[in-house]
Amino acid sequence: MPTYEYLCHNCGYTFEKFQNISEEPVKTCPKCGQNEVHRLISGGSGVIFKGTGFYKTDYANKPKTDETLKTGTKSKTSSEKT
């Protein structure tokens, strides 16, 4: 659920309200009680990625793991090459 920011044109009070998208916008100011509240347009918040795998550099030149052994693309060690 998003957080919406509101402004009362009567008293200048700004406040935030955590609402469902389908809910009606707030119309009454909690400070002065007038019906002069309007929802503000905001830039929103950015998406936060946590963990690995979200950057181009996370995949480049990664050392071989047990996963590559399961796929059958095992590279030979120096002792196996001779």
C-alpha cells in the first residue's frame, strides 16, 4: 500500500496517509477540519534491490562453482591435464 501526501489549502498543513490504492482520497484536514485537502503529486520512492545478482559486474568473470560441475562443463585442473 502506498503512502500519499496531502496538503490543506486552508491552513497549509501537510500530512501523509498510508492508504490502499482503491481508497478514496482524504478530503478533511485533520488539523483544521476543513474540506480543503488535496493529494499532492510526488516522485514516489525508488526501488531498492538487496542481495547480489542485480548488477552487470555480478555476473562477469565469476569463478566456476559447483553449479558448473552439475552442468558437465567442468574445467580440468593442472594435474588432470597431464
